[in-house]
Amino acid sequence: MNRRALVIGTLAVGVLALAGGAYLYQSNQTQQAVALASENADILVRPNSPVLGPETARVTLVEFLDPACEACRAFYPVVKGLLDDNPEDLRLVVRYAPFHDGSEEAVGIIEAARAQDLFEPVMEMVFASQPAWAAHGSPNLEIAWSAAEAAGLDVERARIDMSSPATVALINQDKADIAQLEIRQTPTFFINGTPLTEYSFEALVSEVERALSN
């Protein structure tokens, strides 16, 4: 074997070893996520979690989201489409994962909106205005407040409600559950208690539709 062939062969073995390692790592991560979800199924949905869709729905989609997360904003139309297509059979349970700067205040806005029966329109406006207010490292929440006000929010009342003991307790509970479930990215989805392990629009739609067909 000449030197060139030896180098190529060595590189090929290295690439295969890396690919195998990556596959095993991903497989282990998936197994761990499934095991954690199974062990902690009782904490995926809390009694005070926001819910869109009927309580009697056959399929429950739990989403841990961050209002400042670009991917959460990108996934929202997909989630909304699934809810619109399956109004009797699918419900969305929202859990908060305020990982970014300013996210907790944004969650406070959304929760204060829930107290005014404006949860969905205000959450949509907060997502829609996210590129303007959620610059990482220097968020400008006044833009989010203005967007929420445009959706009908009573801002004066909301600024008081967002610091209510109930809202603070909900956020703290969600943080504790995130730690227990070892959630490290948003959005993170669970479909009838099973984690979505492939991170794509197509995988989300496919797995929800599969659950609906069972």
C-alpha cells in the first residue's frame, strides 16, 4: 500500500468512527429522553398550564417554549395548523422555558394576557414582534408590551398581574420541571407523553398525525 492509499484509508476509518460515535450519542440521547419522559409523565402537564384545544382531546401535545426563541416562533404556525386541522382531537399544553434574556418578562406578559382571556392573540403578537424585541443580550421588552397592547391587552393591569404569586409560582414550577426533565433546548415537544426526538417541522406533523390515527 502506498502512502496516499494509506492516508485515504486512515481518513476513511476516522470518518466512519466519527459517524458511528455520533450515531451512538444520538441514540443514547434519544433513549435517555424517552426514559426521562416515562419516569416523569405526571409532571408534563400541570393543572395551571395554559391549554389550547379541548380537555377531552385524544392527543396532547406538550410544548416547552421560550417567547424569545426563534425556532419556537418558526414552529408556531405549524403547531397552529395542527390545532386548526384537528379542533376536536388535539390540544396544546404550553410550558415555559425562559432560557433567554428577557424571556421571563415575556412569559409574564403572556400569562397576564391569559388572565384577561387574551392568551392566544397576545402570544401570537409576542411571537410576531419577536425579531424587534428579542435581540439576544439586549432585549427591548417595551416593544413586546406594545405588541401585546395592540392585541387588546390592558397593559396597566397586566404589569401588576405579571408579578402575581400565581404567575411567579407557575414560572418557578416550569423551571423546576425543565430541570427534572433535563430539557436543554426549545421548542421541546412531547406527544401523548412521548418526546419528539427528531427536530423538524415534518417530524412534528408526522408524529402528531400518527398519534391521531391510532
